[in-house]
Amino acid sequence: MSSPRHPYTFVSFARTPWSSVWQTWEHILSRLAHEHRVLLCSRVPPWDEALSVLIRSPLSWRSRPIAPRLVELRPWPWLPRVPQCSALDAALTKLHVARIRASLRRRACDNRILYIWHPAMADMVGRFGERLVCFHCYDYYPDYPWLTHKQRREVTEQMRRLVDKADLVFAAGEAMGAQLGRRDVHVIPNGVDYELFATAHDRTEAPPPEMAHIPHPIVGHIGRLQSGLDFGLLGELARRRRDWSVMLLGPIPGTLPPDRRALFEAFRAEPNAYYIGGKPVGELPRYLRHVDVGLMAYKVEGWLKTAFPLKLFEYMAAGKPSVSPPLDECVRYSDIVAIARTVDEWIAAVEHWLANDSDELAQQRMAIAKANSWDVRCRRIVELIDSRLDPGGKGGRQ
């Protein structure tokens, strides 16, 4: 990722603060920070959220280093968004922008690239003397099922404006990119920390305490337990195959809708169902190495139709066989990933892998994952940025 024009300063805007349970943006920013500077800013919360932040974490607004070249600067919670009053809201936003600018000056951060992950941050374009604006779309945000009609309309408009303003637009998959309404979208699929997850191919290490009592075969879904997860399917697998241990590992972001919560609790009530909470990304291979078949147990609806599951290449890097519903980005790998639609097909696919997996197939999966690492993705991102900026450093926004 080296170039005479480097290092860049990535002024990055994400909707949520940095977490130990990494999403696409955390994987990419952590690697960009190997050779570039990154200032990460999360969204300013509205007043009702800001009050709870002040009560829970009164010092959470302070900047903190995530890595030597990566700093997180959280907004001041005592100056929240007030969307009900546009004039006041605009004034408060100017104060937050001034703070970010001061932080950039204090750190002597020039050669700036604005890197936005969510359309709610569209108004940040043009405020930081950036040479280039990148919008990286890793979910099709207007299709999130938890949005109200008003929120969906707002996000759709914000995305339209951001797609129009951005110099470079990245999408996590072909189908997602086609929805953005721009011809020059660059597909940057989700990747994998290959070196980390490849350690899960070695089963000689004893299982973590939470898994020590779980009998094999273990079929498991490892990832965030958001509302798009098919808890009904997982419960049905546990009920119809008592000889399997069906495991879920991951945090629950926010609150599950009542119907999904009921299905989740019904799953947990099964005698051969196991739930382990969220773990930092660095610990996941300790658990994955003892899973026999990886599940991508999603409902194919809404934003998930075009989603690119992080666990696709994570399972592959671990050498694990996996089963997925017919998500566009998984179907591309149907020669090495089993695709299932009905419960019967899911059961047959798991049975197939339990009976027919081999070290040769594991090595094939690992080779595919190695060619799709996050390092490969970040090199491509920087190459595309380089190509938009002329050798004399006069390209981009002035």
C-alpha cells in the first residue's frame, strides 16, 4: 500500500463507536492504519440517546488510541443532535465539526481522504479540506427492517445525496452495487483476517470452557445475532436432529423485535441448543476450531438479499464446511459452500458435510480465503484512491 503520495489521513465517519465485535469498517480501518493515519468519528447522538450516554459513560467523549495510527474521537454527548430544531441542530453540528478540524490540525493530519460508511454522515462532505470523498456501502441501509417509514425515507435521501457527492463509491457485492444507481461503483467484497482464522484449522487446542461440555457434531452460527437471523430454522434443526449440538455465538446488537426474541428463546429451550455471548474478533478461532459445520442461518429478505456475510471467508479460512441460504454473494461459491432453502435441504447439507468433508476440501477453502484477505481489499482501495489523484498531487477536491 505504499506510494510517493502517502501516507493519507483517512477522516472516517461511522454510525457507531469502535467495538471489539468488528464489522466491515473496523476490519478495513485497522488495516489502513498500518501505513496511513486514521481519525475515526462516530455519529452525534440525538438528545434522547445522549442523556443515557452521559449517565452510563460520562468520559466516553474523550479521544482514545485504537492503534498507533488510529484514533477514535467520539462526539460530545452534552451537545447532542436536536433534529426537531433545524437552526439549533446546524449550530451544534458546526461545533462538532470545529472540534474535528482542531484535532486534525493538532495532529498535523494533511493529505485527507474523507471515508464515510453510512449515509447519515452525508453532511460531512466538504467540511475538512479533503482531497477525495469515498462512500463505502457494506449493507443496503434503506432496507434495514427496524427503520420506521420516516427513517427509511430519510436514509434513502441521504444515500442518494452521498452517492452523488462521493468521488469513489464502494459496495460489498455486485447486487448491492447495482442498487446504488451509479455506473462506476467499485465492488470491494468483505474479506477475512486469514492469518487469524487459519489458526482454527488446528484442533489440537482444548475447547474453551463454554464449549467443553458440548458434544459433537457441533453445527454453529458465529456472528452478530441481529434480527435477520433465522431463529426458527435453528430451532427446527435442533428439534429434528437431537444428535447434533446447534450452537449460536455472538452478541445481540440492540433489542430483538418481540417475534424474533420469542423464536430465540424457543431455540434456547431446546436441550441440544447452546448459546454463547459475543467475543472479541481475536478470540473467535478458539471457538470456531471446534465447530464441525458452519452455518450462515439468515432469512433471505430485506437488506440481507444483497448482504455479504463476514463469516463466508472466515469459515473458509478455518477450513470449515458451511451451509448458506441462497444469498447472491454465497451462491457464487456454491461449488464449495452448500446452498439450502428448506429445512430439509439444510439438514441434508449438514449431513453431507459431516459425512464427506476432507482435508483436501479444507485446503481448497483456505486457498480461496487467503486470496480474499482484508489486506488484499485494502490494497485495492488505496489503488483506486491513488488512481483518482494525479501524480503531482493536484487531483481530487481542492
